[in-house]
Amino acid sequence: MNRAWLLASLLSLLGTVSCAPGSPTGESERSEGDVEALTLDVTVLPITKPSSPSGITVITKKADFVAFFGQQPPAGLNFNQSWVVHYSMGIQNTGGWHADVASIDRVGSGASAKLVVHAQETSPGPNCPVTQSLTNPQVTVKIPKQKKGIPVETIYSSIVTDCGTVQNWCATALCGPDERCDEFQDACVDDRFCIRAKCANGYVCDEDANACVGRPCDPDDSNSCPSGFQCSNHIQCITTPCPADFRCEPAPEVTCDDIGWVGVCQGPTLKYCDGDAMTVVDCAPGQCDYVDSAAYYDCVP
């Protein structure tokens, strides 16, 4: 971008569910108002939905069942007495995954009642043998019919299958000071911070500090820091000579009152203003610089 050309250019220009009125709640021995919390009877049905997306679906009538599963309800499923709850984990890249409805509770009573679905997913641990094919873990269950319009809440939990060759291997393992015991691998693994950390652009990992810090840079090279950073000596010295420890640090926020049309280079990033409107440009490597003849900062080819 050429600032002079730009200057010339600027100058020229959960739905509702339905059931029969007065229908039973499904627990004949206990009415809904008798208790504040009740675990419902859950029966697994051998029904799946092809390519089912992840989530919970509550089905309260036959027509919705046919539309969702693409088949008729199995014998014995009567929507005058039962509802259907379907839980899918979506498409997974391997086998070894399992979806389950651990329980379904009716919490509260009367107008404050709600259904709480406890959905549980099981995933394979690192050493577990799995099929290398797409799978669609899901489960369909039947519960007693509930009161019309009752809200549904889902609580998710997860379990990782331990496929270590020795159960509770870490109970007797002696790992080194920079290691941790991994039960899934039956091994002591490197636990140094920088092995596990992934630092963002402009930062490097410092094992001594257990942190990501600004990466070293050259103050004479505008390309040594990424966009949005500037090269600065972050050490405040009280003696001389001062260590020349220059690192990339987030460039400070500047306003149009600070930089005006003259602008500023923050690493390879050029910022300048036309009135109160700030323009931000990422220059090519090494091209953001002060132009003496024009008395402003620009991307210099």
C-alpha cells in the first residue's frame, strides 16, 4: 500500500409436547404431587436412527416417532401410556464409544415439575482397540407418559474406558520428578510443562516459568514479531550494562489522538488515522517504516 496514493484517493471520495387431556402420568402408585423427586422407570428399546445428530429428543406421539425414526413403533409401545427419549452422540470416527441414559428423574411437582435426563457417554482410552470406521452411538428408551408441557433438562457425564494392560498400574509405579503416571498407557510419561503446553503466535514456552512468554526478537527487524506485537526490552534495569533481552510483547493500544495521520509501526503492523477513523494494515515483512521525505509511517516497498 502507498500512503500518498491512498491520501489522494481519500481526498477524491423445547417446543411443546401433546397428550390427551387428563391422561395418566405413568406412575399409578404415586401421583405427581406426592413427591418432590422421582426416578422414572426406563426401558431400553432396540431402535436406532441412521446418521443421528447429537442431542436429546423427546417423542410424545406416534406420528412424531414415525417422522423421526422412519419406521412404525414396535409392538407394545403405546403413546397413551409411554413417551420415548432418544440420545445420540452423533457421528464418531472410531468404534469404542457408547451412549447411555443413566436415569431420568422428575424433579419438583405441579407447575414447577421438570424432567432431568442424565445422559452418559463412554469413550475409548488410549490403549483401547477400536474399529477404524465411523460409528453413531445412540440409545432409545421408553418412560412413563408425563404431564403435557413439562420442561426437559439434560445433564451430561462422560467415562473413559481404561484399557491399560495392568489395572491400577499407577498404584505401584514410581515415576521421576518430571513425569506423571498415565493409567491408560501403564507408563510414566513426560510431565514437563512445555511438553503439554501450546503457545500462541508470538510466544514461546519457558520451562522455568511454567508459562508462555514473548519470544525473543530483534528490535532492528520489524518482521521478528507477528502482527499485533512489538519488540521491546521488558527488563527494567537498575544497573549497567542492561541485558539486551528483547521479546515480542503485545503492542499497546493507541488512539487517533496518539498517532494521527503520521501513524505508527507496531512490528509489521501499520496504524494511522484520518480524523477519528483508524486504518490498520499488515505490511509485508520488513516494510513498515518511517518515510523521512513524507514525514509519516508507511508500508515501504
